[in-house]
Amino acid sequence: MKKRKACFFLLSLSLLLFGKLSLGAVRLPALIADRMVLQRDTELKIWGWADRNEKVSVHFRGKSYLTQADKEGSWSIQLPAQEAGGPFLMQINELAVRDILIGDVWLCSGQSNMETPIERLVDRFPEINESNNHMIRYFKVPTQSTLDSQSEMAAGGRWYSGVASEVMTWTALAYFYAQQNYAHTGVPVGMLVSSLGGSTIESWISQDQLKEFPGLTLDRPALDSMRLAQQDLGLRDWIKLDWNDSSWPTFRVPGYWQEQHIDRKGVLYFRKSFELPTTLAGRYAKLYLGTLIDSDSVFVNGHFVGATGYMYPPRKYTIPAGILRAGNNNVTVRLRSTAGNGGFVEDKPYKLVVDDNEINLTGEWKYNVGVDLSLVASYLPRLNNLKTVGSGLYNGMIYPIKDFAVRGVIWYQGESNTGAPQDYANYLKLLISDWRLSLKRPQLPFLLVQLPNYMRKKEHPAESGWAGVREAQLTVARQVPYTALTVNYDIGEWNDIHPLNKKDIASRLLLAARKLVYGEKLVSAGPTYERMEIKDNKITLFFTNVGGGLASQDGGTLRHFAIAGKDRKFVWADAIIKGNSVVVSHKDIPSPVAVRYAWSDNPADANLINKERLLASPFRTDSW
């Protein structure tokens, strides 16, 4: 573990000192790669990076497109809308991207039910093992949560096909939806899955959209100031041989910070100059720096010679031949102490050994403060919500893919917000408008998966956070254009928050897409509550999306209707279908005021459907 930390430190140090290593050639984002699916019938952005001002040519389907990298090394071109088909080859300078399909790309996001591994479903759906569909493709965006928007996703993502040798890399819902969509349209399908188990909806919304929720937004000036305070003032210049440290205070080695009146926590730089005769110049040498508190990086004449990540080991560093010179030389120690009493431990050797010659390094050194952790800490009270602030997954997993064209979004999330469902509708509206703005598609379709049933059934009507989220999902589907909702409270599992029947959820999503996205004339939703009338001791409920008429799913009595009087206490009610309405009553409630349907964590017994056998969405007529 300590060796790994040391290797990581050395790599980080190299990047700080010398910047990103140049890869030389044109570089592409992970999404633009072999087996990718590009969205049909819309302009397509192809982008990447190269050397500054490098000319980039893109050849695709018999045409060439030319551009040039800007001064930051970024480049992009726009392909005109393409018809479905493939496979095709794309040549970008010396890079060849093969096996490209043109079809429909779906961005799938949410939490763990969106990323349930397909291997969990094989026993229930054995046909998965025989999958042989190379016209469906899958890409899982690697997890990345950050405080700032990222231009690139985390490493590790790649495209996979739907053939048996690769199908186990897929997530379950993406697989079943891709299979069914391709079977219906005959068009290649790409499933771009950007999800994370346990995530809340707030983490998928940008900071610009969360401004009305101060507890979820960053104090950006405080964060920027803290980052400035965290910047190491000396790493680039204070290690140089010729750096002028004459105005720096002095420090006696060996010794401790507090004993010499240095009341700081953080990173200090200590510099020691020494003379070397011509006969020793350029020689291999060993540097002994006793024991340091806590962690150090050491430089000789500006060259990094070693580091130790904690306080206990003796510091023995080798100086390669060619670094030491005749005359003036310098040793710089970058020493970090988070406790505030760093130092050079007494009764230890502090010397340079060249052949049989020793140069004493004790005595007077110069020092300066590179990072003051007390200044960093002064900003923390203004940033005490860093662990709960929103937008992290948007920054790391949506923003980097915003330029990749998609046909629509499938959103399956809400379980982590059932503890506070009152804000969920607002969050979901913000997410939809946010992503439509980011992806530059104001009418981008959203298919919403309403939460299935979960947990034990309740004997009596009760409040439910799960019902609250379902209501919010219905509200958004009714109020926000180009959205559709699937209702699923009959296919969950009371004892498993990750129900296995993702195949039927996929079927319902495809039905919704057929109407919303592909423009087919069909009934794609179950009965949806519209209004009520109270007359005498009965409440009559009216619905839209009745299709061929209202019915009971199992042909029996309607279940899971609850009614309340002025005391606001709900009891199970009698409910009967009357034409395209439902009449609800209870013999002990002469003056009812409100009705609820399927309002519970697990309303699996609820059975109101239309004759197209689509479930009525849970609802309530009250707002208590």
C-alpha cells in the first residue's frame, strides 16, 4: 500500500512539474470508438484533441471534412444528418474507427435499477445466453463525481455488442430495451448508460439549475478562494538552483517548526546552498536527511531525487551522475505537516556523501510557506455542504457526453429520494430542462420509469414516500411536454428493491416510445386521474387515457381505493366502474372529501386498467 501511494505521489508530482504528457497524435473521446452507434437523421458532432493548430481531416461515407485544432488543442467537425445503416469506417487523420452503425441512441440514466447487471437475470431469462444481435450496442459511462464540469469522462468506457460473448457486460434494462426496439424498428440501437446506484436526482442536475435550492449549491467564491489557498506557491520556482531566497527567514537544521516559532500547518520549503569542488562535480552521490516530519519531496539543483509519504523512514536519496556541479549547489526540501509541528528530527545524519567526501548540511537553512492549511481551513465553514452538494454526477457523467447526439432519454430513478418526495417533481422538471439545454435538444423526449412496488403491504391506508415520488413522476409527465410515463407497481418485488423483471419494463418503455418518439397512433398509457365530483356520500372519479374503456385487471372487484371524510382519515373504500368513471364510497363516511388510489409503498393489489391492459397510475385527490 505504501509503495502504491509513493508511486501515485511521484506520478502526481511529475504531472504538476511538467504538465500532461503529450500523446502526439489526434486523440478521441472514448465514445467515438469502434462499434459506436451514431444518431440517425440529425447533425452529428465529432470532436477530439490534437497538437495546437494541427490540421485534422475526417473521412466518412465517401466525404471529407477538414478542421484545425485551436490553441488549446481542441477540434470538432459537424457531420450532416445520416440515414440509418452500417457498418461504416471513419478515418480521422491516422486513426481508423471501425464498425460504426447509424441508428437510434438512447441515453439511460438513474440509479441502481438502471444499472442492474444482466447476469442477475439469466436464470429468469435464459435466452440472454443465446443473444446474437450485433445491431445493438452498449456503452457504460464510468463513474465520476466532481465539483466542476469535466470535458472528458473517466477512463474505462467502451462500446460492446449484443452478441453472446459480450452480452454479460450489459445492464439489464438497456439490453431488453435495445432488443425490443431493434425488433420493432429494424434500426440499429445504441444504449448509452450513465447511472450510479444509490444516487439522488440532485446529483444529476447542474449547479445553474439548482440555484433555488441553496443547500445543494456551492459557495463558488469560497471554493475558488480555497483552491487558490491550496495551490503550492513554490513547486515550479522555489526548487530551482538559481531561485533568490535571500529574503526568506532562516531555520536551523535539525529542529522543529514550533520551537523556531513557525506556527503553521501545511507545506514549507527549506533551501540549503553548499559549495562543491570541481573534482566532485557530476559525480553520483547519496543524500542523507535524517528523519523528517511528516512527508517530503526532495530536489537537488532543481532535479527531483526522491520522496517519502510519511514520517518514520530514514531519508536516504541517491543523486544521479550529472546533477551536482562545481561551485554553488542547492538542496530543497518540500516538507508537509498537517499537525503543524513539522521538522528535521535531532540526532540524525544530515549530509551529502560524494565518494569519500562528506558535506555537512546541518545549520542555517532558508524557508518559506508554500501552502498554509489554516488559510485553507478558514473557507470550510462556507463549504460545509460539500458532501451533500448536488451536480457531482452531472459534472462527471453527463457534461462530458453532452455533444453526443441521442434520440431520447430513459430515466429510472427515485428510490433514493423517497425520504423527501415533496421536492421531487421540481427536481425532475429541472433535470429535464437542464439536459435539454445541455444536449441542445429543446424537445428531447424523456421516458420516465415510475417506481415499482416495494416493501411489505400495509393492512391499512398509510402515508408513503414511494407513493409521493410516483405522484411527482406522474405530475411531471402531465405537465412537461415530450415526456411519457410507464406504470409498474405490479412487477416489483416486496423484498428486493431491484426487481428482476426488467423485460416487461422495457416493453412498456417501448410502447411509450412508439407513440411519443416514433409517432404511432396507439394507446400507450393507462387511465390517468383527471377530476372528481362529490355527490351525497359518493365521489365519482373521471379519467383520461381510458382507451377502450375501464376494467379490472383480474376481472374482480376494484382494490386499493381509499376514501376520507373531513377528519382526513383514510379507510379502504368500495369502488365500482361506471362507464369511463369510478364511483368510490364507504358506508361509514357520509360526507367524503378525498380519494387515494394505489397510495402505498407496495400497491401490487391495485387493479384498475383500461382495456388495453395498461395500469392506472397511482393518484390522490387531496394535497394533505
